[in-house]
Amino acid sequence: MRAHLITHGCQMNEYDSHLVQSQLVSLGADMVGSVDEADFVLVNTCAVRGKPVDKVRSLLGELRIQKSRRKLVVGMMGCLAQLEEGQQIARKFEVDVLLGPGSLLDIGAALESNERFWGLQFKDELHDHIPPAPQGKLQAHLTIMRGCDHHCTYCIVPTTRGPQVSRHPDQIMRELDSLLAAGVQEVTLLGQNVNAYGFDAGAKLAGHPSFADLLRQVGSSGIRRVKFTTSHPMNFTEDVAVAMAETPAVCDFVHLPVQSGSDAVLRRMAREYTREKYLTHIGQIKRHLPDAVLATDIIVGFPGETEADFQDTLSLYDEVGYDSAYMFIYSPRPGTPSYKHFQDLPREVKTERLQRLIVRQKDWSARRNARFQGTVQEVLLRGDAHTAGSLEGHTRGNHPIVVPRAIGAAGAGLYQARVTATTPHMLYGELVGADGQTLPLMPNLEPAAAGMINPLPMV
Ligand code: SAH
Ligand code: SF4
Ligand code: F3S
């Protein structure tokens, strides 16, 4: 079998794709890089907004055309597969294999079956399954919990991924050991709400540490960098900030989605915190981690959001001074309470507000990134950047950075770099040695690299 896997959606889906790919390889599949080379194409789907659903629809449309011309098995996995909406799409486009996020380990049975195979159960075996470490990667994801016990009124994820299940810490540590042995330098702990780790259905699980203690445990394993996503402000505790400050391997990067700065909107979203409570958590983070890089998610144009509510979001943005933000236009999702009960705002109102928020975000990112000018940052270089002669990677604060290749630092790995220019979205730098001295550039690259590093004007 020649299999090709296409992944949409978030880091959870990337992790799940790796898990399923490992299963496919164990079943003897040859993983290929394109649809044309494959006789099995599997699409890992996202359902969080309308756009990713539209993307899947058009991709499956193309695959159905290919199917009519040659022998091809088409599979659909992930969040959309779990929904009635996704199953209708699967029927329309003649999908052969459909696996919800809790049935991924059924891939073998699905491929053996001679009939259409649909797996939609949330199976416990998944939580004890440890996929092999990815080959040649310095960065890896590690799922510490699945599902979500919250009921934010706009969100489809609790339906697609089911109730929260925290993995046993022994499994997490075993998986971490295998990543360490494979040379992974940075691990991102994944969950829809990592701060609720160990409290499934609101009750403390015996034998599970708190999330703060899990961070301490993971951080003392010898791994160089630990990150995590996502935090729900409702379950955030000061101890998480304390654990981050105490544990050098844990990066000072906090992604704390706020969604809105207006209490009225937060209430309609059923976010279970107020603006004031959120700002208290931000204050705790800033106190324990004065250099923390802060990121958030914001939804604009939630039903009933007034101009005054939106102004509250803008003022909250200024009060926190975020380094970055993922900003979304509200997308009504069938099956969610807000879809059923609330009237969507006109598209123009939503897009106009998004534009204003993007201006605010760019302004803050420019200011926040400028503070790194001249500083030395630890960078995890992945490999070649788009510009010839340079390498790309990211800092402990998740900023993408580009540096020219230097003698003694020609490939992927952890290095030190001095930041020489910043824009709202990027840092540019030069590699430095342990003594802080700039490493000499690779001789044949000097002119091009010097051109590349010209500071871009700040936007
Ligand atoms: N569990 C995570 C978020 C998962 S979804 C958390 O609670 O932080 C990622 C982001 O998508 C959310 O933070 C939210 O900002 C956005 N999102 C979710 N549903 C959405 C919808 N219906 N319309 C627009 N954005 C949405
Ligand atoms: Fe969705 Fe809310 Fe759960 Fe996040 S916490 S996955 S936004 S229901
Ligand atoms: Fe992720 Fe999309 Fe599912 S954001 S959790 S893949 S709905």
C-alpha cells in the first residue's frame, strides 16, 4: 500500500497524524509525498470553523474524481469525521474509511475490511498508546489529555473530541523518554485545556499530578525546552506560573486565550471567567515571569457583540500588551449552542472589527518584538530558510527567527543568536559563540547573507 496523509487543523491533529502514520508504517505501508503516487489517501480534518470544513469538502471532491479514474481508497479522520455534518460529507464524496479522533487505532481493522468502515467510538486504548518518536525531528508534540469538559457556546470541540481524559503520568513520561532518546530538544505538551490536567469531569484523579507538578516533572527530565498549549483561564492556577519560573527548561511562553474583553460577551460564550479574573491571572504571570511572552486567541463578532463590547476587547489588548494573537471571525458551527440560539452578526461588521484588531495586534507585536533588539536568544534552528544561505528556527518565546549560516553552525540544532532586526512577525539575527562573539559567516555566503539581514522597516 502506498499511503498519503494530509493534515488540517491544530497541533492535536498533527500529533494524531503522526500516530496514525506510525500505525500505517507498521502495517507495511509506504508513505508517499503526493496524492498521485498514493493508492490510499487519508485526510485528517478540522471542524472548528466553517473554512476548514469547506477545504475538506473541496479536497474530497477532487479525490472522488481521481477515484472514478483509478483504484484509490479514500479515508477521513479527525474532528469533522466525528460530526453528523462530516458523515454527510463522507457519504456524498464516497469516503471508504472514516475514523473519529477516539478511534484512530482502528486504522488496521479499517484497511482490512472489504466494506466501508466507520469508527466513531472514544476508545480508552488510545490513552495508553505510545507512538514511536518521529525520525530526525528536534521538536515534537506530546498529548497529555484528550477531549474537553468545557461547554463554550461557540465551540464544536467537546462534540468532536469527547469528554476530557487525562493520560496517566507514567505513559507521558515513557513517551517523553522515547522522544529524548531520539534527540528531541523541544516538546510541546498538548491538551484542549492543560490546566485541568488530572481533573477529569471536575474530580481529582488518584495518581495524577497537577499540571504544575507535571511541568516540574517533564522539565527535570533532561529535555531542553518545554512548551504547552492550550490553557483555559478558568482552570489557570498561580502555581503554574510558579512552576514555570522554577523550572528552567519550561519556556517563558504563555498562550492564554481570552476570546473577548467584554464581560457580557464572555458570559454569552460561557467562558466561566470575567475580564477581571483573567487580568488577575495575567498579573500573576507577569509577577513570576517578568519576561514572559504572552499570546492569546480572540473571537470577533460573537453574536450580540456591540461596538462597546469590541472596544472592551481592544482596551484589554492594550492592558495586557500581548506579543501575539490568533484572531478569528466568529463562525457559527452547527451543533453548538450559539448556532442554535443566537443570531449571527452581518459579515461586514465582523470583518471590519477584525481589521481594526489586526492593526492593534501588529502595533503591539512590533513594540514587543523590538525589546529583543540586541539581545542574545537561544534559537532552535530547523534548517534552510527561504532566503539562500540562511537558516530558520524559533526562540524560546516562539518567535520565528532567520540567521545566516555561520562556520560551526551549519545545520539544525540549538544555538545562541543576537537579534539584529525585528518586525511584527519575525526576528533576524546572527549566530554567536559561547563567548558572545559573532560567529564568522560561511565564506561563500557573506554578500548574500549581508543583504538578507537588512532590517525591514517596522510596520
Ligand atoms: N481549547 C482551546 C481552544 C481550541 S479551539 C481553548 O479553549 O483555548 C482554538 C480557538 O479557535 C479558540 O480559542 C477560539 O478562539 C477559536 N474558535 C473556536 N470555535 C470558534 C468558532 N465557532 N468561531 C470562531 N473561532 C472559534
Ligand atoms: Fe472549545 Fe472551550 Fe473546550 Fe476550548 S475550552 S475546546 S474553546 S469548549
Ligand atoms: Fe483542533 Fe480543529 Fe479539532 S482546532 S481540536 S482539529 S476542530
